[in-house]
Amino acid sequence: MDREAAHGRREWRGWREAAQEALYGPEGFYRRPEGPAGHFRTSVHASPLYAVAVARLLARVDAALDRPAELTFVDMAAGRGELAAGVLAALPGALAARTRVHAVELAGRPAGLDPRIAWSAEPPAGVTGLLFANEWLDNVPVDVAETDTAGVRRRVLVRRDGTERLGEPVTGAEADWLERWWPSPPEPAPHTGTGDTGPHAGTGPVGTGLRAEIGLPRDLAWASAAGSLARGLAVAVDYAHTREARPPFGTLTGFREGRQTRPVPDGRHDLTAHVALDACAGPGALLLSQREALGALGVTGARPPLALATTDPAAYVRALASAGEAAELTARDGLGDFGWLLQPVGLADVPLAG
């Protein structure tokens, strides 16, 4: 193989390999100094009520575990430690004294982080408590499949500039995963001939436009993370869909500086795709919307009684602001529609209710 052909072969890669380098390589998006908060806003950044709710969940896990001498809170994909710090601050003193907090993130430890928070690239093994992964799985890279005009699902190959083409047919365990969790629609969509492969696609290959993200790596990543607990509860919160309502054109997209963009694996864009949380779920798992989960944890968005404005105007203003933040966290067609996967480990059920 000559040099030009070898270079071309390396240039075209599956989306999983390309995204892994673009997000987590030496110059990847998640290594950038501004951190994720410099590009997009999550529930963690929307309101401190989110950390308070997670602290309540941790307290309920503690009670279900009969209040062990040492309780652990693991914040997966911790960003710059915002959730870890917020949860620690929200815990009552006696519980905080028994709690060990671990932030798991590939980027280096941020300056000024509470010294009580441990920082590592992998979750600690064999701990007892709560592992919480807020918008982690959507950034676990996956390959993309597109159905060609003959009805064959092929791997989508991509270059650094986001240009795509169809590669080899999907086979083996990945094909099995697609068949079980993201089966082809009964009738292919007509191909427009424009190369467009959906609203979030890059410069497209020639196919029908029907796409699926192959979620097997996420299933394995989640099983490994949840398996790091000896006992407790593992929770994943993310953009999600279920088998009954998979999006026919996939969900792969990009973000940069607060704006949604086409996905480009150049290290300057976030790359994200919604998560098949039902495929990740293990035995005994509970799937809820964020609206349902936060409601069970006391975050409802209910407005304070108007009478409070007369008796204590300052308290009314504070309560009204809190209600607005809670409403954002639980909003329909917004953060409230996120999926929560709650996976008990060594517990009889999910300790969500108070």
C-alpha cells in the first residue's frame, strides 16, 4: 500500500474512534481548560436545587444501607467538580462526616476544589453508596450505522472535518445489539439524493438516511461503572430514548460555545448522542423521567403561596426564584424530559421515596 492510500485509510474512521480522540485525546474537547460549562448548561449548572436533590437521594441510599460507617458518593464525568461540591455542601453535618466524595474525570483536578473531594480518572472499586452519572453516557463514543439503498446497515466513516461516507456492513455483536435494541423501521425512508442523513448529520454518505447509534459500548461502560459498587445505587441521567421510540435518523450532534452544530470530530466541538437507557438497564432497574425523579426528591416547581408576599416579602422572592429554577429542572420539552436510570446494587429495590 502506497503512502497516499495508507493516509486515506487512516483518515476515514468510524465515529467511535474519531469521537474518542476528539473528546478525550491529548487535545480533546474535555481536556480544554474552560471545561464543559464553557460550552453548554446541564442540570447541575441550572440550579443548586439539583445538588440538593442528589444529596437527598444519597441520604435515602444511606438509610437503605443501614447507615454504614463510611458512605461514598461518586460523581461520574464530574466536569470541574460542581456537583460533587454541591452535594457535599448540601449534606447535614453528621452525614457529611461519614461521606467520602470521589469526582471521576479525565481532565486534571481544578484549582480550589474542596480538598475533601478525591479526584481520579476511574471510579473507586468496592465502595458502598451512590454513583451518579449526570450526562456521562451521551459522551461515551459509539459508532453510527446507516442503512444503504440495498437495505444493508453499514458503519458510517468520518473524517476530521465531519465529511462522511458509508463503510463496511455492521456484523457480530454490534449487529446483534442493533437487532435487539434498535431494529430497522419496517419501510425505508426514500433517499433524497442530497447526501443529507438527518437533521444532525454531517456531509452525508449515499444511503437511505435511516440511522442508528450502536449503543453496545455504553451498555458495557455503564455495567462497569455500576459494578464498581459493592452495595448501593447507580444512577445515570441523560438525553434518552427507548426501543419503542428510537429516532429514525439518529441523534448524533455537536455543541460549541452554547450552540448546537453539526458533529465535527476536530477536538473543538462536543459530540453527543442520546442514550438507549433501556438497553443499559440491568435487573431491578427503574427508568423514570427527570420530572418524576426530582418530584420524588421534593423538587416540584410549585409556586409559593401568595400570602407569603405579605407576611415575609423577602422569603416570598426567594421562594419564587427557587420555584422558577425547579420549573426549569422539571420542564416538559426540556430538562424534565431527561431519563433517569436507577440501578440498585445489592439492594432489594430503588430507595427513591422518602
